[in-house]
Amino acid sequence: MLTVIPIPAFEDNYIWLLRNERHAAVVDPGDAGPVLDYLARENLALTAILNTHHHGDHTGGNAELLAAYPVPVYGQQRPALTSVSIAIAEGNRVALPELGLSFDVLGFPGHTSDHVGFYGHGMLFCGDTLFSCGCGKLFEGTPAQMTASMQKILALPDDTLLYSAHEYTLENIGFAKRVEPDNEALLQWEQEALGLREKGLPTLPTSLSQEKRTNPFLRFSEPGLIDAVSRHAGRPLSDPVAVFAATRAWRDQY
Ligand code: ZN
Ligand code: FE
């Protein structure tokens, strides 16, 4: 049976590990140590590494994992990221036969220009593109690119589970409440998320339906959010890119 395990790393990263009885694949192993420990403890063989983007907290463990398991590394190739062995782009498919899985590659430029997501079996591994109630900072992409990436996520089925790479949920909810203080779904999610964190549990994966109701970066077509962001920006905004950009700018100053 397939299970997906969060392996905590650093302060707030999750390395997602997909496993059955004998094999495993990891998404964004920023650190090899906790992955190697888990594989040894559970007697699993690593079969693939998937990288959503090149940042060190997502790829820093590649080399050490490859020394122990010479497996394919799927990602977008960058000169600085020599550990990627299979270059991928939107429209490609990543097959993990030992796990009986295959994922479609979605292009998510915005946080970085090489960011991708892996979508299949009702799951989206979205790295630093989308967090619960938040989204990645625009280090390399434009608001227009990131809005298009958000629209690709919005087009997926509502019950898609979103596996983000960071536990930022409570912090993000703090900002989301500034934007939409009367959003009931948001206040309810805050209570649930607080309960999970008190027990030391992850708030992820989240679901797309939940994020549609609570995540300000997916709500650029909601009249209430448009009003709040326009008021904060001091000018009327309407098109999705302008609303998204102003929401992101607000978050960056928050
Ligand atoms: Zn990143
Ligand atoms: Fe990150």
C-alpha cells in the first residue's frame, strides 16, 4: 500500500517520502540524514529523487543520497544543480514503476523560474509555489507568471491534496486574517491548525477546496478579497494579476 510520509528537516521543511513495503521516492530532500535514517529503519530502497526547484533547502541532500542509492534525479536542469540527471519540463511524465505511480510535470514559474510541480493520483507536490494560506516569494518570476501558476493549481480537482514543502500555515493564517478578518472558513482552519501543531502534527497536506476558501493568493477573483486588497493598495484593482501582485506586496511588508 502506498503511503506518503512527511520527514521534517531544518526549521520548517518537509521532505515528502512516498513508500510501499519495499521502495521509496523522495521529493525535495534538502537534507540526506533524516531520509537515510528513515530508509534504514524501515528497510526501504530509494528509487528516485524529485526536485521541485533548485534551492538548497530542497536539493542539498541529493549528493549524499546518490552516494548511497544511485537513482535518477528528476528536476529542471540548472548549471548550479549538477545532481539532476533527468531534465523535465511541463508536459513530461515521471514514472515510478516500483511504486506504481506516475506524475505529470506542471510548470510553476514564480518563486523560481525552474519551479515545477508533480501531479498525479490526487496529489500535487508543489514545493514552494503554494503553502497553506500562502505562496512562495517571487525571487525570480513575475506576478503574471505566479498568477498563471496559481491558475494551473485552481484548475485541478477540488479534492487534490497539496503537499507543500514548508510548515508556514499558522504564520500565513495570521496574514490571511488581516486581509479577510471575517472569513469563517479561515477562522475554522486556524483552530484546526492550532490543534494539529499543539500535538506536533503537520498541517499538510492541505486540500485545494480548503485553500480555495482560505488562501488569499488563490482568491484574486473573490469580491471581498479584491475590496480589501484595493483598500490597502489605495486604488481600485480588478484583474487577477494586479490583485495577486498587490496581495503579495502586502504580504512582503507584513
Ligand atoms: Zn525555495
Ligand atoms: Fe524552500
